[in-house]
Amino acid sequence: MLITMAWRNIWRNARRSIITMTAMAAGVAGIVSLYSYREAANEMIIRDVTSGLLGHLQVHGLGYQEAPGIATVVKNPVQVEAALNGALPGAKTERRVIGAGLAGSGDRSAPVMVLGLEPGTTSMYKLDTGKEPTAKGDVLIGRELAADLKVGMGGELVLVSQGADGSVANDRYTVAGTFTSSSAELDATAVVMPLAEAQSFFALGEGVHQVVVRLPTDREDVSPEANALRAALDLKTLEALSWSEMLPQMKASMDQKRKNARVMDFVIFLIVGLGVFNAMTMSVFERTHELGVLASLGTRPRRILGMVLFEALWQAAIAFAVGVLIASAIMCGIGTADLSTMMKGDVMGVRMPSHIELSIFPAALKGAAITAFLTAVAGALLPAFRAARLKPVEALRHT
């Protein structure tokens, strides 16, 4: 009965109710749209990070993350992978060697990052031209680096660096092809060769610099898996880090944007809440005589309180539904956000997405629903208490 009466009451002054619900619907649409856009961008960045250079987790020689050195290696990668597979069933691993060097072709040279990768295990790049470097002496180079050195498929590349034993590492290689990756920095500096070739070039023996772990999950927080991996390793000689620990600035940036969004939600909550408060105050004032009649007929104060609150909740429910429809129309109407003119290059080592597929995130609906209903209750609470505390005699005198 209270719900039915509340529904009828909100349409007794339809104009005021529509204005109030329009403001709430606009707030809901804004919260859902902005949240969904932000999380879609974050999701794409994390997907690029975890499928590209970093992976979800990495195992290094102790101290490598803080001060990478050519001689700081995982000496027994086979044992590490066995422990990893036991701790994280379903995870995929990839061994890597990483070292700095100088590459030359003809009369041109450039500083490069030499990557030794296991053939067929990586997804961090896509071939532009040529083929994978499977033959001895074959390498791939980034597309931008190839343009800088003016060398193409079949060209000769000379690499010079320092070995882990202190010797000078140098050799001649044939460019088997070029690639693009999720990092503009890699495209401009990377030389990729088979893992065994890189281990020989840097005189590492069986050692590797990184054991990269990719998990069968899309979750942002992989700290439980990182803790499980650490428990399975010898932390006296090794370290295990999650992607967020290797890119703390990026993680902090994402968290800060979420905090800023909560501030915006509060501003919306405050503005719309004041509108609800004003509308419900006027509604209660106009119906003082009617509420006095209800009280004199024996209606308990808590039922009057409930009726006024249900009026606000009805408006919140309608506004939420309309707001979600507006946000869905915006997301579907845009479809794909083109950021190619706004975001170019890398930010903290990760290429920013040029296109974002927009859709409504379920978590956005939850946040918008909580905000809408809390706004309605907060705005209507004081007018509802006033209505419940009306004295029948005084209320009946009101005209």
C-alpha cells in the first residue's frame, strides 16, 4: 500500500518530479559512461602489458628489477619453471635474455635492446615483413629501427655489447624480418634473436634474465598468484614481481583516476541530493494538511516516513533506468573511440591504445545504482522525518 501511494504521489506534481528525475538520470548516465570509458581504457592497457613485454608476473635473479645487470640471471630456469607450474597450474612461461648493445648497418648505427626469445612462445610482437629468426645468425628488428638504420630483410646487422664474463660480445647477423609491438620504444630499439643465440652472444650459459609468466585470467590484481609463486621459489637468489610492481607508476595512475572518479561521484551525489531535498521538502509542505489527516486517522509516523522515502526511491529507480539507457545509447552510438590523434607513443613504457571499444561495465551499473539510491534517500530523509513528526492538530490547520 505504501509503495502504491508513493507511486501516485510522485505524479501529483509531475513537472517537479520529472525535473528531479532528469537531474538524477543525467548523473547516472555520466557515472556509467565515464566509468565504462575509464575501465575499457585500463583493460586494454593491462591486456597490452600482460600479453606483451611484461606478462602478468616475472621471475628474475635477486636485485635485477632494481638494478638490471647482464650478469644477474636466473641460473636454473628449468627448475624455476617446474616450481612455477606446480604453484600456478595453467600458467604459461617464457624465458628471455635482455641486454643493451650497439647495432650498425653500413655507415649508420644506433643503441639497441637485444632480446633473446624462445621461438613460438611469445606474443609481444607481430611480423611486418619476413619470417621468424629460426636459422643461426638470423634476427628480427623493430620497424622504426629498420627505418633508422636503413636496413631491410636480408640486410646485414653488426651487434656489439659486453658479455656477462666481461668479454666483448660482437657478431654479424642477417635481418630475417621486421616487426611491430605494443611498445613504440621496442619498435625503435629492439633486436630479437633466438634464446640460445642470445645466451651465447652474452656468454650466459643456461642463464636467463627473465622468466615471464602469463596467467589464464584477465584480472587486474594478480597479487594472490604472485604470493603463491614467491612461496614456491628460493627468494635468497630469486625475486618474483607482478606487472603492477614492475610498473608502479602506471598502477598508481590508474588508482588515482579511480579516486578522482569517486570525488566526481560525490559531487554528483551532493548536487542531485540537494535537488531531491528541495523537491521532497516542497512536496511535504504542500501535503501538510493531507499528512495531518493520515496521522489523525491513526497512521503511524514510521509509515508516513516510509511513504515519503518510497517516493524518493521510486524516482531514483526511474532515473537509474533512464540513465542507464542514455549511457547505453552513448556507448553504442560511439562504438569505438578513436584516440589516434590524442595518444601517440609510449607512456611509462606502454603504447597507449589508439582505439577503445566502448561497452557498459557491470561494475559501473553497481556504482551508479548505489549513488542514485543513496542520493535519493539522503535527499528525502530530512523531509521524511519532518513529515513523520507532524502533529495532527497543527497539520490539519495548515491550508
